Amino acid sequence: MLIVRYGIGAVMVLGGLVMLIISPSGLGVEGFAMAVGGGLSVLLINFLFRLGVEGDREREQEDRARDYFDEHGVWPDEDDQAKGRKWVLPAGVKTYEQKEADRREREE
């Protein structure tokens, strides 16, 4: 598959270089420009197509993640993080529950 994707464009560019080497006058330069331009355009078209296909894959992964979120209420990659997450508060900071417990102790 790589030969079809990139080999055709590479052979065209190589053919242009050969034309320039064989006939460095007018015909060789024109053949070089034609072959290299065509080869580079084939390579660019293949690259852009691959880029578009990759975007479709990312879109499908995002759709699957959204479906998972609809079923479970969390994103797929948050499951592992949520179980092991432990909050650490700075020194001297109390949560609402700790403040309420302190207030109840003072009232008793």
C-alpha cells in the first residue's frame, strides 16, 4: 500500500530528475518541472487524504466517548482517575463538613 501511496509520486519526481540530467536544455527543464510538479501533487493529495481519514477516526472515537458518557455519566478516561483521586487541602483550610462539626462541638 505504501508503494501505491508514496511510490508513484516518488517515481514521478525521480523521472523528472532523470529528464533534467539527460537533457539539461529546454526539454529537460520542462520535463523536470512537469514530472516533479505532478509527483509532488500526488504525494500531497495522498497526505491530505490520510489527514482527512484520521479526522474521521477521531470523530468516531469522540462519538463513542459521548455514548459512553450518556450511559455512565462520566467520560471513559475519567473512570480510573475518579477512583484514585484524593484531595489534599492546604494547611489551615477546612471543608464545610469540618466547620460544621467544629461548630457543633462548640455548642455542646
